[in-house]
Amino acid sequence: MLFFNLIYLTIGISLVLMFMKEGVYMPSTPALCLTHQMVDRGVWYGAVFTMIWLCIERHILIFCSNWIRTARGQWVFHYIPLAIFSLYAPCFYFYMIFIYPCEHIYDYHVTLCGGPWYSCSLSASFRLYLTFGHNFMPFPIIFIVSSSFLLRVLIQKHRLKRGNMWKKNRKMILQFVFISTTYISFALPFTMVNITRRVNGYDVDPNVRTLFDRMANVPAIVLPYATAITLPHVKQKLKMLIWWKRTRTAINPLS
């Protein structure tokens, strides 16, 4: 998941900032448009679908850890599902953007050059699958699975008096809840706007749509920090670094 976010931050965000500054893609080439479309769709949704599996896997790690004690269990309940969820979106959008037979029309003054596949003749059922399967369903699934996970943790902690389980997995639980909440809070509004526009033909104010579009970038920015603060001894090292800088400033002689 961090790999997807690294690509999105270094390529996707850079292209967005360049487009916001110039108002046009520079250089104005189909290769740049296709690259941005692939990162914006394949990489971004790759992180979203990976997040879905990570939400499900947290249930297994905390409450069904015996499932992955064997090598076979690790393949069945970790490696294979992780590969499917993480590779599905990149492979799907790679095919749709680079292989699917469709005449591409590039407008270098429009976000994503007017794509991907907006000018393609897709069936109504396939567009419906894209709308609900990709745009809508991932975030309710993340919300439901995350809420049920947090509820199970609270039940185990208070009703069953299993405080050791909370202490042992506290960092992982807090990290998971924080990342899930970030995805739901910042990515869901943009998704709802897209669904409303495609289903009812109703579109919100362009400025609001642009704001929601920019908000969808927040999870990719926040995730590295959410991961870093849960690493062992990171907090202590940060405190030592800050304290060392303050001490050095205090003893620095006046010239």
C-alpha cells in the first residue's frame, strides 16, 4: 500500500500541481496524459482495494491468528488475497487505458486530458459496474469492516476482560482506525459526487467538485506518517532530535 502511495505522491500529485499552475499539461503529449490517467486510476484504486483487504486482514490477525500459523495458512489468508486485491486495479486500468480498443481524444487543458475512456463506447452494464464496483462500494466496505473491527475490539476489551489483547495490538489498532477514518472522510465525498453525476446527471458547483477532488489526495499524503508513528522507537527518536536541537540552540554562544 505504501508502494502505491509513493507512486501517487511522486508522479500523480506532481502532475496535478503542474496542471494547476500552468493550466495545461506540459509537455502536451499523449504519453503524459496516459501516464497521469494510469496513476490517477490504477495506482489510486490499487491503494483503495489494498485497503479493503487490510481491513479484512486485521480481523484475521487479531481474532483468528491461528489461521496464519502455518505456511499454507499464510498463503491462503495473506499472500494470495493481498496479491489479488493489490493487483486487480492496476491490471484492470492498464488494460482499459493502454490496450482496450478505443480512439483516445486528448484535451490538454482538462484534468486527465478528458479521460480515461470518456469517449469510448462502453456498455451501460459495464459503466454501472465501474460506478458502483469501483467508485461506491469500496468505501462502505471499508467503513463496515472497520466499524465491526473496532466494535469487536471494544467487546473483547471490556466485556471479556481481555486487556492484554488491547495492550499487545494497541499501535496496530490505532493505526488501522486512523487510516480507515482518513480514507472514509476524505475520499467518500468525491466518490458520492461522481456517483450522483453519473446516475442522476446532477453536478455540483465546479469549485466544490474540485475541492472534493483535491481532498481525495489526502489519504496518500497521510498514510506514510500514520505508518511511521507506529514504528518502534520512532517517537523517542523524534523527541530526542527535537530536544537535541533545543539544547544546541540554548548553548550556542553569542557572537
